[in-house]
Amino acid sequence: MLKVGIIGAGRMGNSHADNLAKLDSAAVTAVYDIDPAKSDAFKAKFPNVSIKRSAAELASAPEVDLVIIASPTYCHKEGILAAVATGKPIFCEKPLCRTAEDFKELAPIVSAYENLFAIGFVRRYSPGVALMEKLIADGKIGNIICSSVCCIFGGFRRVWGDWFTDYEKSGGVMLDMLAHHCDLQNKFLGKPVSVYAQAMRLPKNLEKPRDYVSATATYEGGVISNLECSWLRGGPSDTYMTVYGEKGALKLSDSEGLTFFDIGGEATKMEADEGILGHLQEDISGNMYAQEIATIVDCALTGKPPKAGAKEAIEAMTFGLGMIRSAETGEIVRF
Ligand SMILES: NC(=O)c1ccc[n+]([C@@H]2O[C@H](COP(=O)([O-])OP(=O)(O)OC[C@H]3O[C@@H](n4cnc5c(N)ncnc54)[C@H](O)[C@@H]3O)[C@@H](O)[C@H]2O)c1
């Protein structure tokens, strides 16, 4: 039985705890939130947890085997350093951290970490991504030519004062929502060479917070990727990623699943086999957050590598910070 401590008892802390409760192999045993009311509410839901008063106290507690960091992005460094000091397995929500300074400090630490360091790129635990990876590896679309990512969210409800709406704390859509697709673009296209981005960066003069980025990246081999992401109010919402190859294209959409388009444009739905991610536990298939947590627990117990670890955290962060630097300076950033 793996005993799990959670830093940050907000939306993701609760989501991970709910999914841990579905597993036979793990139990949540401790929580730390800077807001005592959040820790109390968490304990009301999970009565067996002990409440800790700092990230360090939680990480070093004897009843904690795995540390989950689900605090806001600008606080990840505090949680990571506390957990690293104990040598225990770590699962940190994405992105790795907020600033270039924190990244410079953390990148060598997490890449040299000898125990599990997993990052929350939950889309890697979806059957659609696993099938897309398999089809690309099997040559279904041939050599990749270009790619486009669209993460348009028109239902953003957060208000000023929430840390998500503070660009200095969250990094806005560039570091937050788009992080998953930066990771997937790196996975499918390889190493980015350059990026140019234009972004709103949560301008404070707007009555309600909104954010938007449009970026173009070039990958090794000349593959061009276009990325668009938003937190907007009142418009449509959809998330998809299309990878175009010499022999066809694959589009993975949250609303429509995975579709293959042949050279003539004919579309064929591609259904992922139930077992493509491996059956860790029968009742959790179809829920990528539950799959993610089940896999991390398995990795912590067995020493297997996660689907997204320090390397993926660092590469996506490099890309995200590159976008941010380009949006802030107006320059093309070369990696
Ligand atoms: N993987 C995903 O799909 C996904 C989705 C949403 C958020 N996230 C990431 O998860 C993290 C948390 O996001 P959230 O939506 O749960 O935020 P949230 O605001 O709902 O929860 C954050 C919690 O952390 C607490 N907190 C603040 N500072 C702290 C500190 N220094 N130490 C401990 N606790 C602290 C807050 O009181 C709050 O309860 C962020 O990094 C975010 O980018 C990932």
C-alpha cells in the first residue's frame, strides 16, 4: 500500500485524491495547504489524513511514501525542493514552475533525481494519444510535414484575484493550458528549433480576465507547428491537434476523438483499443486522470519510468518559456 501526501488541496489536489481513492494499491495519508480551511475541507472528505503545516513537514512525514505537488504553479519550486530533500518519489502537476530563474535552479535537480519524478502531462495517459503515437510510429501518415494545435476555450470563468488570472503567477495560457500540447508537439515532432509568439498575457485593463496566444514553432527537419490557445469569454470551445504527413493526416480532437484523413481527404474514425494503455485497474479505463494516477502509483511501487518525467517537464518548460520570451520581446526565440 503506497501512502500518498498531497501539497495543495484545491481542484487538482482533490481530483488526484478522488482518483487515488479508487485504487487498491494506494491511500492518501497527509495534506498540506497554505489555507487551513482547504486542509480542513480535505480532511472532512478524507478523514484518515493528517494535516501538515508546511511542504517540508508533509514530505518528510513517515506516513508519506509519494509526494504529490498540486499547489499553484508559482509554488511548485517550494514543494519540489521539500520533496527532493527526502529522496521520495514525486509527482508534480504541470508546468514544472513559473519563472526562468526557478527553471534554471530546478532543471538540473529534477533531471539528476534518482527516484521517480513525474510531471502531470495527463494527455499522455489518454488512449487517443497512445493510438496516435502508434499510428505515427507505424508510418500511417509517413514523414511529418507540419502540425497545428488549437486549444480555444470560450468559457473562462475565473475572476481577477484568482492566481490563474495573474500572469506573473500562472504564465497565462502559454505556460498553463498550452503546456500539455507543447509536450505533445515535442513528443510527435521532436526538438523545437525556434518559436515566435504573440500573446495577450492577461491584460489588467480588461473588465474580466482573458488570455490568448498565437505561436509558430519550427522543429528540427523544418517541420512547422502552429499553436493557438485561449481563455476567452462567450466564444466557442474546442481542443484539437492535427499532424500532417506525406501520406495523410491525424486529427485528435476532444470533441470528435481521433480521425485519419487520407491524401484524398477521406476521413476515417480511429478507435483506440481499450487495452492500449494497459489495464492497471479495470474500473478506471476511459478516465485519463485516473489512468495517470494509477500509473504514477505503479511507477512509485515498481521503479518503472512514467510516461512523462523530468525530461518531458524540462522540454515543455523550455518551449513554454521560449514562447513567453518571444511574446514579451517580439523576437523569434531560437533554442
Ligand atoms: N493537469 C491538468 O489538467 C491540470 C488542470 C488544472 C490545473 N493544473 C495544475 O495544477 C496546479 C494546481 O491547480 P489547481 O487548479 O488545483 O489550483 P487551485 O487554485 O484550485 O488549488 C491550489 C491550492 O493550493 C493552495 N496553495 C496555494 N499556495 C500554496 C503553497 N505555497 N503551498 C501549499 N498549498 C498552496 C491553495 O490554497 C489551493 O487550495 C497548477 O500548477 C495548475 O497548472 C493541472
